Amino acid sequence: MHRVRITGASVLVLCAVLCSPVVAYTENTALEQALGNNDPKALALLPAKGFKDGAAGFFRTHSLYVVPDSQRAWCSDKPHGTLIPGCYVEFFMQGKGIKPRNAHGQPCGRIGRWYKAPGSQSYAPTAGPFISNAMANGEWERVLDAIYEEHNEKTSPPGSCDRIIDPKMPKK
């Protein structure tokens, strides 16, 4: 039988290994804030075919905005579930003249998500949300239909993500 001698130093080493917090994600608060302000430089990081300034040009041309407080940006150097290492950006986008949140506080609009591989300089749409892929592929009709066509104030239930009545906004 072997005896294990536990010293103060071994306790410190063991605690350093087991007690230290594991950092799973690193939040990019500066990018989140910039996206929340619809900053063109932040939106330009995201691809949109036909626009040299990426999603910034797409948003400007099609009267879109980032739903406030829906934006998240983070990086991870380890896999987590289905997420592989790299940086991610996601937010809900909405059309101007349409409510940002429903009566329950949930974001209105459509979610987009992008990924940047370690060492890469550019983001690409993830496989999940179709809206990011549609923007990257220049399928602007799909994006506009998904955002504007579902918000018909004649058919939307009260408290939903219906249009804000604004005489300056064109009706679809």
C-alpha cells in the first residue's frame, strides 16, 4: 500500500487545476455595442452580396435595423456542443416601421448568425438562420419577404410584431 503525502503545495496545485474558472466564451462587448447602434463599420464585417460595405449597405438600402439588445458577439477557443472554436455574431434584424419587440418583450424580426474561423479576417453566415445566408447570396427578396410580408397590420394579432403606423412608411 502506498501512502500519499498531501502538502500545502499539492493542495494549491490541485486547487489551481480544479478550482480555477474555465473561460468558455469571451464576449466582444465593443462589437455588441457597435451593432446595437447600427454602426456601419460593425455591420460591414458581415457579408452581403452586391454591397462592398456588406450588411451596412444592405441595411441602408432596405431600411433594416438591429433590434436593440438582441445582439451578441463572442469568441471561444474550444468547441461547445455544436459550436466549433471561433467567433460568432448574432442579432435580430427588423424593418424600419415595424416594432422591435412584441408585447411579451421578445425580439421581433429575423435572427441572423455569422461565424469567423480562428485566424480568419472575415465572417461567414452559419448554416442555421436562412437570413444571413440569403444576404450573403444576394437573395434580398427572401430577406424582405421574411421581414416585411409577415407584418400585415390587418392580420396580425394585437401585441404582435406588427407595423407601427407611420404615414411615411410605404405599405407592402
